[in-house]
Amino acid sequence: MASRAEKQREIALGTVADRLRSGEQVVAMLPFAANAPRPRALGKRREGIYQTNRRYRPLVVTDRRLFVLQGAKTPYPHGILAEFPLASVTFVDVAPRWFGQQRVRLDLPDEGVVPFDVGKFDDVDGLRAALGAG
């Protein structure tokens, strides 16, 4: 019987499977990633990756691209929200949170620095390695 983490990985991979190019390999998956809420002082925002409300944003990292998946209040993705070439994404930092979670901040083109709260089953080391951060 597959674990919850394995099921979430399969669902996220299924969401991007038809968009993968020939020879493109998945190197990291963060199926439980979620955006922290954007501070209201920065203005109310209901579109894009970094919104005023907390949203699940599962991440799939290939050897060429970062896919940000569209989620709502559950980690089940509804499709692809955005994709970025890896060369255009910068790993800013990672900070420990509570109960094994971490906050990863990525600098995304046209979005700026976006915080993602990731779970203990998410592959932060794979993301970091894919982005050349170490």
C-alpha cells in the first residue's frame, strides 16, 4: 500500500507528465509545498503564485525547469500554474519551521522572492542541488 507522500508524488508527477520534453528527468518533488500568505500591507492579491491567502503550490523540479502547480486549500494540484527555466530561478535561503517543516525562499522571474512552506517529506536537498545552491 502506497504512503500518503508517495500518492502525492504520483499525483504531482501526473500533472506535469505530458509537459516533459524528450530526455527531461524529474530530479526533485515537493508535493506538500504551500505559499505562506502574502502580507496584506503589500496589497491584496488573488492571482499569481504569491497570494494574500495561503495556497498549496506543489513543486516539481526537472533537470531543465521548475513547475509550480495550481492548488487551492488541499495539496491536490489542478494543473500547472507556472514554469520557469532552472537558470532563471535562484535559491535564496531555507529556514527551519515547526514540526519538521521548513520555509524555502525562491527568487522567481517576474514574481520576486516567494516563500514556500515545505513538509518533512519534500525534497529540499534535491531542489537546492538542482538550482546549484549546494
